[in-house]
Amino acid sequence: MSSANGTESTALHQLLTSKMHEIMNLGPCAPPVIKDGVLQSHLLQKTRHVEVAFETKCFNGSTSLISNYEIECAALTIAYAIVNPYYVPWDIDRYAEMVKCSPVQSNGETEYTKLEKYFATTMMGKISEPATIVDCNGKIFVWFLPHILSPLHIWLTNYQNFINTTTLGLQKLLLDTIPSGSDTEPKSSWCSHDFLVPEGGGTFGAGRVTVAPSYFMQRCERLVDPLVTSTMYSTEPVQKWLEDMSSIEYFWNAITAVIAPDLFQAGSAALSKDWKLIVNCVTLSHCDPGGAPSHYDMLVSLGIRHEAMFVIEDIGVELVYSPGTVVYIAGKVLKHSVSHWKIGEQFVIPHFMKDKTVLERYWI
């Protein structure tokens, strides 16, 4: 992460943290509600008024790039998620130790089926409000932050730095990435299936690109394996898209710094270097083989008026994945997917935190 990026992200992080403390009635010397990734549930009672505040927030039409309103909205969303925990009756670290990433077999069974013998089945159903999902020891392994991004940052046709607008310029490039019929065999990647190409190409087209200056190819992450540059990275449309996205990246870094400070400090450079853009694609149930079991993947859902759902099979939960939603998930451990939607267009920008081998190559 560049020094300018770091300075901007740090300033936004400080503002976001200050606003959260104000919302939650926490003084500057108050003990942290989240310590080492563990929710301190005994401190939550005094913050229950956050739920009322969240219900009454409204869009005020601010046009600044990262406005005070957006900082307040993000702080309120994170605070609401903290005071709205959903618990599972098992230890996520023990669960992670028993999970092995493997592709879904033709009969739909994987090694996950065996986990039912050791871990109580959890069926959480549909969640639409900000929430955290927490294990029996208080460790948060999913953050669900719906609408944490302002409508202005999702769509504003006369301001080029906003996400949907700048993504329009990648439509042709994306459509060219859709695999041919011979490339969509069962052994191919989970994100190479079921592209929902709108009639006439729609607004964004469909497809996926990796926009990383240096990354490991899938399942080639040994120290002897070379770092490669994505073929799309140096193209003019992608460089323009990255330039336009830089301001909102500062904001995403600040959000990460609030909810996972250790992750932000340890890997912000790697996190920003491994972006993908997946457009109008139904993703099969999978876990992320290149991720780190102890860290979150950050998934940003965007698009236009879609009704996509983010499904986490292990805990039987459906998260409303509407535009402006951010999900942090232990993606190497938990099987997740995006189901079909009937209207609108959807795209996601995943940020993956790599495992130790990749971080070592980045000298992190």
C-alpha cells in the first residue's frame, strides 16, 4: 500500500473509530468491544440503542467524495453489526482445522459432510440487517454490513469516480473473458460457471478479470512458484478503472482497519494487490483455496437493483447481498455461494487475504 494510500486510510480509520465510539457511548478510555477478534458480549448492553439509531438514519444527498455522512453511516452499520451477534455452538478454529478445501463431487458430497458428525448443525435462515456471526468463544468469523456504501458511491451518472459508472468502461473487456463451452467443464473454477449475460450485453456485460500487478496463479503458491502479473492489469480500461477506484479503496481500508486491525496491519498491501471483478455470475458453493484460514476475505456487492443472496452453507444462512453490501468472511473455511437473481445486474469485487506463503513473498 502506498504512503499516500496509507495516510488517507489512516485518517478515515481515525474518523470512523471516533464516530463509532460516539454512537456506542464509549469514551476514549473505554475497553474495546472487540479484543483480538473476540466479541466482548458483556459490554454490549449499554450499546443497544444503536439499533434504534440505525433504523432512523437517512440519505442526506451529500456529494463529497467521502463525506461525514458516509463515515457516520459506516460507523453506525458496524456498530449495529456488533450489537446484533448470531452465535454458533462450536469453535471456529477447531472447525477450520478439520476443513480441507476440495471441489464438490458429482454427487454433491465433500469432506464437509463428515463435519456433521462433530459439529452441531446450524440453520440461521435469512439475515437482512447488519450482523456478526460468532463462535462459542466469541470469535467473529463473518461480518455482514448491508448498505455500508452510500448510494452515491454505487451509482451517479455524472460523476466518473463512482463505482458503477467507472465499471461501465469494462463491459467489452468483461464479455471477452466468458469461457467457451469447452472451458466450462466441472474441473474449471467455481467462478467460470453460470454467467448471466443480459440481453444486448446489459449495463456491465458479464465476465471476470483479475486486476493484480503480482499474484500467484491458483494452486501455485509455493516459494519456488513465480509471481505473475494478470494479463488484464496493464490494459488501458483496467488502469482507468483502478485509478477511479482508488478513493473508495481508502474507505474500504479504513473499514477493514476498524473491524480487523491485525489483518489491516499485517496485510494491507497484499489485500489491495489481489482484486478481482466478477460480473453477473452465479457462483457455485466453494471455499477459497488461496486464502488464509485465520483471516477474512472482503467481498463488496455492487450493481443495479438486484436481489442476489449470499449463502453460507456451513451455517445455513442467507445474507441479503444488495448493492452497497460488504461481507467479511473466513472464506477458506466456510463454503459460500451467490444464488440466481431474477432482476437487475450484480457484480462483486473480492479482496483476498493470502496465506503465509504469499505474504512471505510480499515481505509482510
